[in-house]
Amino acid sequence: MSRLHRALLAEALGTALLLATVVGSGIMGVALSQGNDGIALLANASATGAILYVLIVLFGPISGAHFNPAVTLAMRLRGALDTRTTLAYIAVQVIAAILGVVLAHAMFDQALLQPGTHARAGMGQWLSEGVATFGLLLTILLGAAHRPAAVPALVGGYIFAAYWFTGSTSFANPAVTLARSLTQSFAGIRPVDVPAFVIAQMIGMGLAVWVAASLIPLNRALRD
């Protein structure tokens, strides 16, 4: 198996497991919280932060552990990936994210595909997604330059926090956003709300790349 094929397999496994965790923990959190949305969100955030740490440690050395088209595009803009690899990563991430949602539904004996019904629209939601994605990408880019060994903990910690301080509960990932439009669970989003979320995420990603380039010389970031 070639290096690219190994990387794509790692991205597929990591992204699918991430979505299975996001959706599955949401379903479990609601089932056990007796109507308390705060407890359900705590369960959802904790599980997501924890699995990100695990997945980045396991798959980071193989693929970089992107699991997110925004991260992959940022790496392309930084010159760390070529166009062919970027497109392959994104395709695998989107497909695997959908499969992860299907897996979560199957584990809880639910309909495998459920068009989302959770309304997530408005300026506050869009701003939240821009901020969430900006913070995530800045965490990754600066963390990789200053403390690469700490990136798994930094990303897991950031996402846990962003679940709570953003109005959107921090999707911060176009593949995750699209996949979560296929669930009616706690983690869901209406399909009609997906495009605005993705646009906001791309704006946040672009700003993070610009800020990171301002703070860290590009040649140093790539060398490190």
C-alpha cells in the first residue's frame, strides 16, 4: 500500500469514528439526561474532545489527522499538500463522515439516514462557526509550530471548550456539517442550513491561515 493510500485509509477511519462519536454520544446523552440539555451537551462535548485526542495520536503520524476539509485546505494554502492529495483527502473525509453517521444510527437501532430537522441559522450561528473554525485552525497551526506533541490535547481541549462558548456548539468542519444534516439526533442540522455554515467555516479558516502566517514565518512552520 502506498503512502497516500495509507494516509487516505487513516483519514477515512478517523473521520468515520469521529462522526460516530459525535452523533452516538449525542444520542446517548439525550437518552440518559432525562431532558437536561446541559448534561446532554456535556456528554457530547466530553466524548468529542476525548476521541479527538485518541484519533490524532493514532493517525497523526500517518495522515496528519485532518479529519476536516478546512484543515486540509489550510494545509494546501500553507504549501504542505499538493492539489491531488488535497482533493483525495476531502473526498474521503466527506464520504467517511456520512458513513460515521450511518454507523452511529445503526448502533442505536435508528433509521440509517435521517434528514436533519434541527434549525441552526442566523447571524449568531454563522458568527459562531466562523469563530469556532478560526480558533480550531489557529490552535492547530500554532500548536504544530510551537508544541507539536501537544496538538492532540490542544485540539481536544479547544473543541471541548468551543462546544460551550459558541452558539452553534462548534461544528468547525464542513464534512461534519454535511454529515450531521443526515441525523435528527441532538447533533443534527437542517440540510438547508449547511451552506451558510460551510461558508462561515471557510472564512474562519482563511483568517486563521492569514493570522498564523503573520505570527509564524511560513518556512519555519513547514520546516517544524
